[in-house]
Amino acid sequence: MSLPPKTGIVPPPPPPPPAAMKFPTSMAPQPPLVASTGPPGTFQVELLIYNGSPFKDHWAYWVRSRTNPDIGVKIHATGNVGNGFELEIKRCIDLQTTDERPTKRVPLQWVDGKYFDQNAMLNNGESKIDNKTVCRFEASAFEVKAPEKTLNVVGNAVRSDIISSQPVFSGHMPFAFLFSRDYTSDIGFGDTDA
């Protein structure tokens, strides 16, 4: 095979690579718009977010008392990936004096008072850690089971590569589905026409 004779003409350079396609980034979900005061006889339910650094944030539900928005009931899951989690209710907690102050409070919805028993929920003004429900709202939250053990441990040693590759459930479970429009309308919680 013979090469063509040299003519001094240089072939054109290859075309530039196509411009990188930029896809729109998904925006973080926005919290619901909730009125600062609710209808008479309702309770406001909030999502408490705790900084879990270096792990994922901790989440809990908060049902505030009718008389003081900083006193209420915290519903959350406690435990760890090695042993599993259990649901827990902290009654009559004051968010201004507790060592566990949330980094963010997100109002979720005003819920009809017929699903609550404020005196029982607040344990008649005494702080208490509980795993027994005292009203229909708490019972509905406890229908969601806490995550089981998700970390397989051999003996007492925990391999760091196993921990880093496992999804971490950071100690507080959000029961977000309770406030979806479909679920709340099915069980009659709150006004879902907002």
C-alpha cells in the first residue's frame, strides 16, 4: 500500500466535543404552608430536625400543647443500625430547657383534637419516656414499625467498610406518610382540602 504524495495541506482538526448537557437539579422539597394558628380544638404537628453530624440528621414528630408551643410530645425512633430501633414517646418535654434542642422545626399540619388526649399525652405535666400510646394519633404513628437491625456484625468487631456502605438510619424516623393528603383523608385526620 502506498501513501498519497505530500501536498502540504493539513486536514482540519476534529470538531470540538459536544457541550455537556446540563440537567436541571432537583430542588429540595418545600415545607407545607401552615397557618400560625389553627381552627379551635386542633393540635399542631411539627417535624423536628436535629443535626446528626457526621451522620444523617435525626427527625422526630412534635405535638405541641395548646398552651405553650415549646412544651409537647416527641414521637421518634431510637436505637442504632447494629441493634435495631424502637419507637419512643417523650412526654411533657420543654424544647427551651432540654439538652436535645432541634436545629429546625417544620410545621406540618393542624390536626383535629378528637385524635388527641392532651392530659394523657403530657402525662399530667410530668416528663416521662414511654412506648405505650395514649390516643388515636399516637396509635396511628405506632402503626409504622421502626427499622430492624440493618448492620450485620460478627462478634464484637464492627468493620468500618460495612458501616460506610450501609444506609444509616440516624435515630429518629419521620412518619411523613401520616400527613399525605391521601392517608389523612382516608382516616379523617385534619383538613386535607388546604
